[in-house]
Amino acid sequence: MGRVTASFDPGAPVEDAARRAAKVLGVAYVGAGVHVGADLEEIKGVALGFLNGAPEGSFKVAARRAMSEFPHSSSEINQEVGAFLVDQTRRAVSLSAPDRTVCVEMYGSGGVVYLARLEGPGGLPSGTAGRVIALLSGGIDSPVAAWRMARRGAQVDLLHFHGQPFTDPSSARQAEALARALAVYPPGIDLHLVPLGDAQREVAVACPPELRMILYRRMMMRIAEELGRELSTEALVSGDALGQVASQTLTNMQVVDEATALPVLRPLLGMTKDEIIATAQSIGTFEISTRKHQDCCVLFEPRSPATKASLEHVQRAESTLNLPELVAKSLSGREPLHL
């Protein structure tokens, strides 16, 4: 119950497989060890082999039983195996800070003994909680937001807007590198690269400068919603953190959300920058995100963006634009990548 086991031939790269398995969303932890029967003496022998092959230092035994037919309790296994290992190795026992932990997991009519536990990401298996489109920039926040939604079981499609032909292709390359890093966790991620430069130019020409960032974001939401219809998406995901930049005030987020009928999820909303960076480092996206690139959001960037945009003023500015045409033009340049 609650465990998956895989058997390997002698000489197989078990440790590599364990490291890969420890990246799978929904996995709490992984141990590479040896199958044992419901026999305490066999458990002792396997545990001794592991400990004899490990560097000197203290140890403890951590036993667990799950739906097991084994007659001994977890405490009894800890005491019996621990006493045997002390007698055979003369190593010290440390229950609070051991150098090595001998894990014994009993389930059904047998179990597994292993020495090292690799912590997994936890959460829910990919694809068990619906489908979302995550807006992916080349920065630090949005990959973390996408990962957090995937960790909760959502199937995540990534959507990246680039400023071409007015910028170089560096942001698209960065988005692809980030998507590949994220694909270590939920395999088979789809990345959609969409040009936004022409739409941004139209906004810059026809609309008030202080509203440009809000209008860009609303255009992104409309494009994402249109793509979402094709993909049967249930929500959009943004990497906004409250108050981090001008477009991420509560007022501006409400104005941005009004452009789409789909719910907009913001899993980073209450996180600090330090917390977001720590997560990015742990999932392997931080180094990529800090590379230099030409982000589309700085294209035609105003000096003083509005922090509390009025929906009435925004809608008035948009009335000068052919929104359906701009959405269709951007989507016509979409490049889908399966990673």
C-alpha cells in the first residue's frame, strides 16, 4: 500500500534509477536496497552487509510496517536489528543525528532493506488534477509557479511570449532551456512559443504609455485563453508575487484577469523573493533563469507604469485596437515544442 517496487538485474545502474525516480512528482522518497522475506535473521544479515560497506560512524535503524504480515512491530525490528548491528560492528547508535540510517520497510509478506533514502518532490502524480497553461517568462518566478502547479497534479502546458522580430531569439532559447529543466519532473511537457512583438508595437503606438504593461498582460491572457480552448485548458497560471513589480498589485491583477474568462492561478502570490529563489535553486531552474536574455515585457517599456490602472481607462485604450486580429496574428506564429 502506497509503495511501488522495481527489481533490477545484478550490475544494473540502480543508484542512477533511484535518483531519476526521486524526481517524479508524487514520489515521497526512494530507497535502493535488497528484497527480504518475513524473516528477522535475513533482515539482520542484509542490514549488516549494508553497514559493513559504509564508512565508519554512528547509525540507527528505522523500521516501518505497512499492511504487513510480519509478526514483529516496528519498535521490535528497531531493537532487534539495532542490537545485532551494535554487537557485530561495535558502532555507536545515534537516534537524533546518525551518520547512517538503516531503513527496513515491511509490506505484504516481505520487504526491503536499504541504507540511503532520497527525498522526492512529493505532491500528486502529474495529470491527476486537470490541465493548465502556465505563462513562462525567462525569469525566476514563472518556472517555479509552473512547477508548483505540476507538483499538485496539474498537467502543465507552457506558453512563452517573445518580442521577435523586435528582439533577438534569446528569450525563446531561455524558455526552451527552462522547459527542459522542468520536464525532468512531469515528462512530456509541451512548450508553445508565441511572438508578441507586433501586438506590442500596436499597443505602443495607439495607447497611453503608462498602461502598456497592463495591456501587454491582458493581450497575453487573451492569447492564452484562445490556445486553452484548443487544449481543453481549465485555468491559466501566472508567476505573479504580490507587490513585486508594478503589474503585480491587487488592482492591476484584477484588471488583467478581466481579459479572460478562465481562472488565473497565482501559486507564488504570498511568497517572498527569497522563498521563490530557494525553490528555483532546488528544482534546477535558477541558474538558467539568471542568464541574460531579451524579455518581451521590456519591449517599449514605459518609464512610469501604472500601479493602479483603471479598468475603464484600460478598456477605452483597447477600443482603439483590433484585439481579435492581434490575437490571431500572434497565434499564427506559434511554434509548439514537445519536450
